[in-house]
Amino acid sequence: MPPSTSALPRPANSFGPRTARRRALISLTPLIDVVFILLVFFMLASSFLDWRAIDLTAPAKASGAGRMEGALLVEIRSDGLRLAGEALPERALLQRVAARLLETPGQKVLVRPAAGVALQDTIRLLDGLAAAGVTELSLIRERER
């Protein structure tokens, strides 16, 4: 018959009755501190400048129609783009505007989006015109009827 466990001699390093081992508690405070420090670092290191902004300056006062003479009118409609009334795809329109800028530096371009046109379509065209070299760019709204 095997001896009982209570009859076995105790090890020399044992000081008292055997107790179950307790798990060490893991504190989340250092983790929260690290996350907070990373958050502060990225907030301070980030740049919130809008580097792709398109500068549209509105005149202080509406002037006469003489200033609009010779300006190119680009219309953004739901069915496509028009340059001086002629329907063109975006790439062809930008090429024509760039060619006109070579002939007449400082060419004024008027952009008129129709009602219901997505804002993203207007911004994409304005960005393309700015990339083509247009410096005199005006955004006009459709007249109310």
C-alpha cells in the first residue's frame, strides 16, 4: 500500500502549510500611459495644413462685364463638361485650356457648375485646371431662375 502524502517528509525549504500559488496581477496603468504618450506624440507631430488647397479669391465688389471679355467658360453639367458650349471630355478640355494659355498667358477661366453636380466633380476639374497652369480662375454660380 502506498504511503499517504501526509506521511511524506517535508522539503527543507518549506516553511508552512502548502498554499495554492496566486497569479500575479497585471496592471493596465503602464499600458494606458504608453498609449497616452503615443497619442500626444502623434498629435504634436502631425500637420493639419491643407496642402492641396485651391486658392479662389473673390473680388471685393462685382465689377462690370468688361473684365469677363475673352474669358473661357467651362460648364460642369450632369451630362458632361462644356467649353464655350462645346461638349468635351475632361482630358480634351484641359488640353485646350493649356493650349490657350500658351497663346494668351493670364487667360481667365470661368467655371460654372450646374445645379445638382457633385462637389467632387467640381473640385477635380478645378484641380486639373490649376495643374494645367490656370492662374486666373473664377468659380461662378448658376443664375436663379
